[in-house]
Amino acid sequence: TVGDELTSLSAGIAGVVGRGRAEVGDKTMIDALQPAAEALTKALESGTSASRALAEAADAAERGRDATLPLVA
């Protein structure tokens, strides 16, 4: 289910953050994953369909990724 996917995504993010101490703005995959998880959570909590919630999460991930373009790693 999407809830299980969200749990897995959140655990993955926590693992990457814990291991590498990455934060949003560090030009890492966290810049895409964290906004995706937040968008997915918000969409699911508002009762959005699973397919739409996943689409919103993908859009948020793309925006997070694109926000890193001007950053220096």
C-alpha cells in the first residue's frame, strides 16, 4: 500500500540522514526525497487518491532536485 511505501521512504531518508548527516540544501538525494515524503504524507492525510498522492510526491521530488541546480556540492 502507499502507506507502506511512505513508511519505507521515511525509513530510507532517516537512514541516509543518520549515516551521512545530509540535510535539505546539501545537494544530495535528500533534497528530492524529503519533499517527496512530505508531499506524500500531506496528500494521503487529506484523502487524496493513492495515484494522485504519488504523482504529487514525484512532482515535489522534481522540484527539490531542481532547487539544487544552483548549489555547489
